[in-house]
Amino acid sequence: MKTYVIVRLQVDGIHNWKDAKTTFPEVAYLSDPHRHVFHIEAKKQVFHDDRDVEFIMFRKDIIMYLQGKYGDSTLRLCNFHGRSCEMIAKEILEEFKCTSVSVWEDNENGAIVEA
């Protein structure tokens, strides 16, 4: 039997895909920085039933990490630059030793990365 803790959070952010204009002209506007509410779910394995990972702290740690690394005080959001949902998910997965992380744009379209 395996047990996991799961946290969900959201951060306001901008990003862009510079090659969108040439790869998929129909969505060329994605080449420009654009805003999303990034919805994130992170799942981490735990090894006993008495919280070796406290999920309130786990959630706050991810938020603080993203704000510390990508926070833009002028725009007052996270500036992920050219990072995709897949890239953000992979980074969180590796940084926090998760088993899976999903990142969604506006809770509509997204990606999941699994260990």
C-alpha cells in the first residue's frame, strides 16, 4: 500500500512561447507574454500515517519557492518567461521530490509530469 499527500495551489503568472509564431501560426499570439492563473497540483509519497510531510507547509513551500524564483514585484505575479506548463511541473517535481505534478493554465489546459 502507498500513501500520498496532495496539495493544490494557484499563482498568477505570465509566460510566452517564442516559437509559437513559426510552429503554429494560428496561435502566434502565444509568442507574446500573456497572463494565466496557473493551477498546480503536487503529489508526494509519505511513509507513515502521521504526516512526515505536513501538507499545509508543503503547499506554502511551493508557493514561496515559485514567488522567490519567478516573482516579479513590478508586475506583482510570477514571470515564468519561456517556461511551459510541462517545464514548471518538472521543476516542482524535482525540487520537492514529488511523484507527480500537474500545471494548468486557467484550470483549462495543462500538463502532468510523473516521476
